[in-house]
Amino acid sequence: MEALAELAEERIDHRFKGLPPDAAGTTVGALAAERRSLFTGGFTTPVLALSAPALKHNLGALARFAAAHSLAFAPHGKTTMAPQLFARQLDQGAWGITVAVPHQARVARAYGARRIFLANELVDAAALRWLAAELAADPDFRLVCYVDSVRGVELMDAALRAAGAARPVEVTVELGAGPGARTGARTEAECRAVAEAAARAGTLRLVGVAGYEAEAPGADAAVVRGWMGRLLALTAELDAAGLFADTGEIVVSAGGSAWFDAVADGFAAAPELSRPLLKLLRSGAYISHDDGHYSRVTPFNRVPGEGSLTPAFRLWTQVVSRPEPGQAFVNAGKRDAAYDLDLPVPMAVRGYDPAGGAVGAERAATGITVRKLSDQHAWLDVAEGAELEVGDWVALALSHPCTIFDKWQLIPLAEADGTVTEYVRTFF
């Protein structure tokens, strides 16, 4: 669409870290057409790169999983906040895009999303005015959000009435994943009260039930399957009570990137309802995967026959100091690398030639570990005999996609040989 095409017309400048200084003033599209090498094309360190082959693999893996289990898929856009990646997900057959807050919905909408699932209760009057206007302007636009309290329903209803909403906002009752979990009504009785309030509100349309299983205390496969059973039983109960009277399909949604196998198992046991059931999966971190948290928890570890994911990120840094034997510092830290779940892990080293860049064969970063991060430095421990010099480029593997993407506004998409073919724009 036109808005996506316009991203290629943005000018490269000082806002975008890691990009070649001599590209200043060039459009993003023109720089991509140059097909520069990440290693010898004038990029400065630190620079985050996204692997094109890994991205393609991961997009296909979840699309195939969803199709195999007859699931609709609304990947969580808050992971990347990258409209170019939203477009690839939609091209792979995604039903729509999931978001968490109004700003994210506005970004997805600005870049052409026709269906948005907002996995939160939306009670902000200004955001609801915007939503009412969007729904009125486009009869084909659909946004579904959570409600988890009678108070929330009342606030939404009041704000939408004040906005003169012409179309009702579709809502799903959020069932919490248990005591001590994140959001969501804790009991079926509370959910019924919320559902009844939503069904009474003329500005809302109750279309289903939803929630997020990964925050269940002590979450494991049995806990998640048990919660899915509750989710579907609640759906059947509300359906039998006639609370979904004004919808053509019933929406039930769950599933992040850690338990989509157990969620699929739960959906397979869905009861017969009065109308078609939209089984909506919302995984997000899968798109880039990682070398830490999600490499440990991905369901494909449990069901390897159903697919696999490949880590797609490398943060290339440069050794700027070797002040003591056994110690080195590279020029990337908390401002550049995710560190909320795991420290980065050195994976590879490239020698550096000031006349040519990071040249020569890539070698494993054997004997090199990250001890801690400062704002702009990673502290490396270097084992005796490990080869590492000032100037060398060191590739760091990272953990937690959601806090990797948000530190970079324009991310080179690189082929296996380092050729950069595209730049992915983020909007955090």
C-alpha cells in the first residue's frame, strides 16, 4: 500500500544508528538498492542485523502451524512495531495484527491493517474517540478488544456515547489465568457479570472470550490446557445464555510464543457452539525468535515434528579496549542490546582492516563471554588463548525479541553473506 511504499522514501540521517555515514541524505530505498555489505559497506558499530533467511523461515513456520491446527492467526505486533513485517505476516495469511495499546493500534491502522485485536481493556476516552472515528470512516475495519471489569465496560460505554459512536466496538471478556496472574477477571462469575454488562451496553458488541495463558502462576502444559478448558467452557456458557446474540462468529483467543502447542490442543477440544468459532492465536516473538529465553521455551522443542524456529538477530559490535589480560570491552551496552531476560552471548568474531572493514573469515567466539553491560559497553571476559584484538567485530546473540526491536529504528535485513537488501522501520 501507499504508506508502506513511502517508507522507502525516508531520508537516511543521524536518527538511524549503525547506518553508513556516507549514506546521509540517501533514501532508504536507494540505499537498499545499493546492496551494501554489512561488513564492508561502511556500517558503523554497533549495528543490529536481522537475518533474511531466518525471518522467512520463521514466518513460514507459524503460518504452517496455524493452518495445520485450523487456527486463525493474529501475530502480536508489539514485538516488532514494524509495518513491513506486519505486511509479511498478513501476506502469509494472518487474520490480522494484535496490539496492546492505542498507539500500536494507530500504527497498524496507518499501514493498512484491516483487522486488529487489541489484547487489553481500552478505557482511554481519547483513544476511544479515535476508534469511533475509524470505525465510522471504514465499514470494513474491525477492531476487537478485551473487557475484564464492569467498571471498564461503563467507562467504554460513556466515552463512546460522548464520541457519538456510530458502530459498536467488538469486545471479548478476558478470563485471567488464575490468582496472581496478569489482567483478566479471575472467576467465571466475574466474567459472566462483565459479559452481561457488555451485552447491555449499546456501544459494545460482545463477540467472545479471550486471555493470555503464559502468565498463569506455575504455567506448564497441564496448567495451560486446564485454563484453555475453562476458557472454552466459559464461551459455551455465555453462548448458551444468548450473550453473543449480535455476532456472526464467536471469537476465542489465546496463545503467545511459549505455549501455542498447548493452546492448539485446547482449541482441538472446542465444544459445539451456536455459530462458527474463530480460534485466534496471537504469538509474536516467533518472528525473530532468539538465542536465549525463546530458544528455551518454544513449543517446537516439545513438538519438533511440527516445525522449528531460527534466531534471526545478530548485534555486531567492535572491540574498543583490551585494558587487561582476560578483559575486553565492545561498544554496545544497555542502549543497544536486550538484557532484561539474559545477557548477550558472543557468537562470532571478524577481523578488522581500517581500509576495508570487517574482513576475513568469520570465526567462533570461543572463550569469550559477556560478564555485564554498562550503558554503552559490554564487559567481556576473554579466556587465555582466545584471539581478540582492538578493532575486531564481535557478533552478540540476544534474548527477548520485544526488547531487541525497540532499541532500533531502522534495522538492516541481511542475506547469509551479509548483503543488505532492505531496512526495516520500527515505530515504538
